[in-house]
Amino acid sequence: MEEQKKALFAKKNFQIMAAGVVLVVVGFILMAGGKADSPDIFSEEIFSRTKLTVAPITVLLGYMVMGFGILKKFD
């Protein structure tokens, strides 16, 4: 008897993992910026709510979505 090799992940798993990657990339894009125009001038923009709270939560959520995509078993 010849056994068929079944794929480790279903198409849905890859879609969920891709969504997780997108969330991680968006989170890192949100963290970027805050550069001052001159090195002699301090920019308060680095302490914005987006960079300190929203972006890290988005990255963490993206990693959790990727983990779910890896661990979830679809038929």
C-alpha cells in the first residue's frame, strides 16, 4: 500500500500565519519614526502613545496569531 503524504499545514493555517506576519510588520512600522530634525534638538515624539503602547501590543498580538496558526489543526 502506498501512503499519501499529507501536508503539515492546511491552507487556512498559512492564511492565519500570514495575517500574523502582517500584524507584526504593522506593529514595527508603528514603532518607527520619532527622529528629530537636528541631533541637537530632543524630540518628544518618541514618547507617543502609539510607539509605547499600541505598536508593542500589535506586535505581540501578531506573534500570538502566528502561534495559533501553527498550533490549530484544520481538517
